Amino acid sequence: MQKFKRIFLIVLDSLGAGELPDAEKFGDKGAHTLRSVSMSDKLFIPNLRRLGIGNIDGLGFLGTNESPEGAVCKLSERSNGKDSTIGHWEMSGIISPNPLPTFPYGFPAEILDQFSEITGRGVLCNKPYSGTKVIADYGEEHMRTGSLIVYTSADSVFQIAAHEDVVPLEELYTYCRQARGILTGKYGVGRVIARPFTGEPGSFTRTSHRHDFSIEPPALTMLDALKNAGRDVISVGKIQDLFAGRGLTETHSTSGNADGMSVTAKIAGEDFDGLCYVNLVDFDMLYGHRQDADGYAKALSDFDRWLGDFLRVLREDDMLIITADHGCDPSDDSTDHTREYIPLIAFGRKIIPNNTGIRSTFADIAATVCEALGVDYYCEGRSMLGEMTDIRVHLRERAVRAMSDSYSPYSGFRVGAALLCGSGRIYTGCNIENSAYSPSLCAERTAFAKAVSAGERDFTAIAIAGGANSVIEEICPPCGVCRQVMGEFCRPEFEIILAKQDGFELHTLSELLPLGFSL
Ligand code: THU
């Protein structure tokens, strides 16, 4: 069933939410893009805070919010990488066990031999090199011999530079496509890039005819699934490059964040049915790599100001998801990307403000988007839609999470409860045991004690989850004492949600406590 009509998925490129447990393997111990950005006095993000960015696990330094307007979580990267391509692929359903290959010592002879055979031209350079320096150093020889300048960088790229008078543009693009055909499998670089230039020796300059030939995702992504199901799939910014144009029905190139935001606002004024997938690249390209925390903070503040207006134009059936694709801590000791969690904020009239915790893969985004748009798509992600939109599913989840705080050294039986009040607030509780046994508190009564002592008197529902060693084997119905407490404060139709391993069972108080005592 399609629950949402339009989803805006906005990727703030490189806005990491703190090191992943395996960050050290990537040379990124201690990296934390958001924290570094938050140190700048240029950061002013009232709208992101209003939605609840500070409620994300570990982001309390941004200011927690008692009554957030959005649903939040942070997600782990399962893929073995930290670049844009692999990050966007994972959030679109594809987990990559291998990183895209890089060639710090140049490309192997077998690749270059094949390339020369097809193009009939020799190869110059074949090393990591700066794009402007490479034409200054090799341009003249290229003009004399007609050989192509092939170079790479720290990224997974195969770049071909050629003078527009020596190799006409179309011919250069053909060479790129031919290189793309050779560069597969373990040589499958993320991008082959045409780098045409012009001018005289000593004053060569690059032209604006750069063109990227990206590698296609190795399997069906959520974009393919949405397009095949007849939904609109609109890209803004570099999304089209990251997916080699696949799975899209409409594309918009942009010149940077400001352009990307204005194009997105324009699309929001139109009618479509599906996904608008946006990448805002300046955070990464202009500020993260250049170690400019103030610039990064200012760009995020600009986004926040735009966001304030954007939230107002969203419609009843819209969902906005704001997230990132990897980190690029501007204050760590490298200019490179960093292996981090990504933050996620979802907002919409049908979204229940909450926190869906720490997720095990970015692919949870693909699962959520596809379920929300009513499209079947299998991936390893777990949809958050139920938790984000169905209050009972959400309460069950909160009760399950509350189990982890249980103090139950005597029984070893952990219980968690989540109590929903008429005010919309949710109070959780766990069981708290005592060596003298009788002072022990049940999870439900802990939750009621917290709520009542905070002034709450109107209650809608409670979810209860229990099990030995945190494993839910069967439902944990409330004990008689807890039922009596519920009878004190709640109406007969008060809902009692009993968590099962998968899902829940629903009862009312009148069912569980018929003929309760009262004065
Ligand atoms: N317990 C609850 O927290 N709620 C109930 O409704 C039933 C029992 C706890 C109390 C004790 O710590 C443990 O479960 C085993 O009885």
C-alpha cells in the first residue's frame, strides 16, 4: 500500500555523525564531522534542531529537544568504503563488500595495452597527478605525439586529458566510453573522466567540457525498482552521475548547493508521484576536503534557513528525509573522507516524532522509501516506516528498547514499557528489582510513576516487552498490581500493546481487568 506520494531524499554530502566502530581500519579514529562543524561560531541551525537533530544518539551537543517535530536516527555503513558512490548505493539498497579500486601507482600494463590497442594512441603519465599540473607537464608531448594523458587521484578515477585541437571532443568521449568498457571487475573504477583542455604550451587551460562516465550499480537499486513500478524518480545534483543515469525519469544538474536548493524548491511546487533525490555537494567539495570548518558551518546554516521555508511547502502526503553519505571531518588531519555514521531526520504530517535508534545499514533508507511509496523491492535494509508512522509499532519499539535499562539481577527477566499520554508524550520504564524482593518495581509502574509525577493524568496506551536475556520469546502481560494501577488512571478502552517476537498483540484494559476494584 502506498502511504506517501512524494518523498524528498536530501543528502548533505559528507555530513557524518561520528566515527563508526571500525573507523580505525580506515585511518579515521575519532573523526566526527558534525562535532567539528559545531565548534564553529558560524553554526546556526534552529530548524534542524526543531526537527530533533540533537536527539540523535551521540549528537546531544547540538541541543536535545523535548518535543521534536521529526523522526531521527543514525545509520551505520555496512559497505567497505567511505566514498559518495558507495554511500549512495548503500542507501539505495546495494551493499558493497569491496571498495571501488584506486591506483596509487598507476594503472597496470594489461589495462593500458588494451586501451592503446582500441584507441590507436599511446599513453602518457599514468600516475596520480593534479589536473592542472598534468597538462602543464605533459601537454606539449601530447600535442607532439598524439598520445593521451592518463592520470588518476586518491579517488577511484581514470582521467583522460587531451587538447581539443588534437583530439576532437566527440573522439575523447568515445575513448572514455571505450575505457569504461575495459575498466570492469577489479578494475571497475568509480568514474572515467574526460578532461579536455585548450591553449598554447605554457598556458594550457581546462575547458568546461569535462564529462564523467560513472560505473553502473552492480544490481537493481531502489531507483530501478521505483522507475519500473511507474513512479517518478527525479535527481538533483550529482545523483545522476553516481547511478550512471540508471533508474531516473528526470534529471537536473546543478552548479552547487544554492542552485540545488532552489531547483528542489521548484520541484516541490510541482506535482509528482515518487522520489526526488537530491545531493548537495558543496559541504564535501568546498568545505570538508578543504578543511574549512567555518565554511562548512556557514553552508549548513544556509541550508537550515532554506529548510525553514521548505518545511512550509510540504504537503499532506509528503515525506522529507535529510541524511548524508559518509563523513569528511574538516578538523581531522587529512583532507580525505572519514568513516562515520550518517544522521537521518524524517519529517512529514504523517511522521511521528521519535528516535529509531542506531541502524545497522544505510539500506534501511531504501527499504523505508520503497515501503512508503508502495513499491516492492528486496534489499538487506529494514524499513523504519512502521516505527515512523504507526504509533503502536513505535510504542512496541520503545518498550523493546527500554528493556536494555532493566535492573533485574535477581530474576534475569528484563521488562520494558512505553506509556503514551494524551499530551502526545511518551514515558518509558523498566523493571527495577531489589534484594529484599518486595520493593521491586515493574516496568509499567515505573513508566506510570514517571508520567504521573511529571503532571500527566490522561493516558492512551502502553506497550510492554519482556524476556529473559533481552530475548522476547512470548508476550509479557502486566501483573495484577500493574493492572490495578492502570485501573486507577485509565479508561476501559486504554490500549495494552503486548510485544511479540515479531509484531504485537492488542488488548484493552477492560479485557485485562474486568470488574476492577475502585472506590
Ligand atoms: N515484571 C514487570 O516489570 N512487569 C510485569 O507486569 C510483570 C513482571 C518484572 C518484575 C520482576 O522484576 C520481573 O519481571 C520478574 O518477575
